[in-house]
Amino acid sequence: MLAIATFENSLFIELAISSIEQNGIPKDQISAVPLDKRTESRQLFDTIHRADGFSMFDVAAILGTCFMLLGAIYGYVLKWGPIIWSIIGAVVGVLLGFIIKLLFIKKRLTGSKQITSEVILMIRCDTHQWETVEKILWDHLALGVAKVKQ
């Protein structure tokens, strides 16, 4: 059986390995593989071939529609008329929505630290050792644990 766990790069992975070795699993059956981090920053705009699920234009479209409607309504009492004020409202709404979404995504990309798996730990063990290994991994703050029967 193969036990697989992901960890953040910290002292807890070393403690987990030591604890697993103390429970009778030899070193040659334990592998720790660090993952490389992405070096280039994420692209802000989606293309036809790649999309990450963040739309830059959803808030812009909503605010553009709302401001256009308000421009049409209040354009009847303002000097330039409803058509010009609708266009002005749509442009202002789209720009405002785009700026809000841009600031939100920039803050999210550079904001608080998100938990990421940085090290994958693979342990070859017997079926009767699985529960002990799983408990050790969870006790040492594994982000995820899985088993693969061979």
C-alpha cells in the first residue's frame, strides 16, 4: 500500500518522517518530493485557450447596465437628454466595475498567504500499518492524505 500526503514546507514534515521511522517503516520506503513554485505571475486576462475562472467583466457589465439605466431615467430631466446620459452612465459604470474587479483581483493575488502544498510525502507500508501512518500524518498537519492499494 502506498500512503501519499501533502504538506507545507515546515518542520512538521520532518517530525512526521521521524515518527513514521520510529513506528517500523524503514527510510528506503519513505520519499519526500518538494514541488517547484510558479515563477511567472498569473495572467490577468483570459484567452480562448486558457481561462482561470475569474472574469474581469462581470462587475463591469452589471454596473454599466445599472448606470446606463439611471442615465436614461434621469436623462429626461437633465439637459443633454436620455441617450447621451445613458452612454455616459454606461461608460462610467463599465470603468468603475472594471477598476473594482481589478483592485479585488490584484489584492487577492498579492494578499494574504494561502495554504499551498509544497512537499509530497510518499510512504510504502503494509495494510495493517495504514491506520498508524494516517494518524501520524494528520497529527503532523498534513494538508491531504490518500492511500493507493497496489
